[in-house]
Amino acid sequence: MPSKNLNHTWFNVSNGNPRRFGAPADVANVATANENLTEEGARDPPWDNIRHILLRHPHLYHLHIRTTGICADSISFTASPPKPPLIPRAMSVQTISKTATVSGKNIDIGVASRFDQLVVALKKALGPSSGLTSDDVDVNFLSELMREYDSVDDGWKAYAFGDASRGYTRNLVDDGNGKSNLLVLVWSPGKGSPIHDHGNAHCLMKILKGSLTETRFAFPEGNHERPMEVISEKTMTENSVAYMADELGLHRIMNKSSDFAVSLHLYTPPNVAKKGCFIFDQKTGKRSHVPGCAYFSAYGRLLKE
């Protein structure tokens, strides 16, 4: 095993796709890396351990990737002086400037709320791509960013506008440079959404407050009217993260509690906001098109109806 005192260590690789980690990127403690990775010169280092190191440790290090053709043949951890990360632990994988635009405002990352830091990290992760459908974006990485954020931080409350007369409200937090929409949804007690698709987009959802029940359905087949087939049902509690796309079916979200619930949603590409989506009748499977879904608030301000 390489010495823990080394601050520059190479590891050969023959499989995997290291591009998903970015280059360069702020990563973890090199001593921990030496404890978890294979010996110098060994083949096939454990990528799960590398991911764990990248996402879990607060000390900032540099990751470099050396490539041959289209395949990476080595990576290098280069130590830098330990210092507090500018953004929460998982988000320290992203290299960001000291100021960034969140909800249309320039903010100082050093003093921003953890929620604003999450917004910046998600935007940077999607920045060079066309959304989750691009090869250079890792859905699991985006999920980790959401998991690492603890909703006990109340930065999201500035965007949580509810209305008990509606099933839920859609509150725009950020437009992700036009490549995504980040929304805070506030769910009224005992109410929820219709069964719906996602307009050929992808959705990551995190529960910020309370609990929500997701029921998934199979897409109706043919033109015959019949009750829709239930695939699964689960209740998600505070800080849970889930992924949904049309390839997984349709779903409905319900707040079965007697209090408001709040969730964070990342949609990419932002197809539903532009083109709308389809909703479905559970008894017949008949679908109806809903034009671009309106926002109840945007960037922390209520919108006039």
C-alpha cells in the first residue's frame, strides 16, 4: 500500500468511466484514498470506494485524469492544504467561483445558505451538458448532491409558498441555465397530483418536510378503457431522494398527512414547463394534455395570476 505521507499517488485503471468525476475536481483526503484504493500500479481500483471518497470527505484535493485515446489509464490524487469547503461536503466535488447566481441574484458562496449552495452545485453539475440525458452527467452524482443536503437547514423556506385551496403549488427556484428547472413544491394536507408523465424529461425529488406517498402506474396500452395498473406504492419521508422518468412509468404524489409537506424537484430538460405534460384518469386510462404548467412563485416572489 502506498505511504500515507505521499501527496501525489497514481493508480492505473482499465475499466470504468472516470469522466463522470470531472477533471479537475475537488476531492478527498489522500490518506483515506491510500487506505481504500488498490496498490500503486494495480489494475481496476474499486470505483465505489473512489466515489465514496469523492463525496464524503471534506478536505480538498485535486483529481487529475490521464487518458489514452478514449479510455482513462490513470488517475492522480494531489493533496492541497486542508481548509473548510466553500460548499457542503458532497458539493465540494464541484469547483465554483466565490460568487454565483441563484434565483436571479448574485450571492457570495462563502456566506450563502446551504440550500443556495446546493442550487449552485446542481447548476454546475448540469452546466456543460444538455441535461440528464447527456453522457457527461451522472444521475447518481446528482442524487448524492441532494442526499447530502439536510433539510434541517431552512434555506428552502424562502421558496415554499403554499395554498390550501390547491393540491400543490409549483415554486421556481432556479432555471439551471435553461437546461433544467429546480422547484419547491408545497403539498396541501390530504391532497396531491393527478397521475402524470414527465414529458420525456427526468425528475429527481427530495422530501424537505413531512412525507409523501408515490404510486407508480404502467402506461395504458391501446385505446381500450380500463383501470390503470398499479406498479408500486411507497411513502417517502423527510430527506428521502427518488428518481423518476417516463421509462419507469407514470406516477401520482399524495400528501396523506394533516399538515403541509414540501419537496424539492429537479427536472431536466425542462420540457414540462415549455410543452406541458399528460395526465391520466385512473379508472379509464384516458389521457389529457395539460399545457405548460404555471408557477405559483418564482425566485422567492409570488406571481400574479
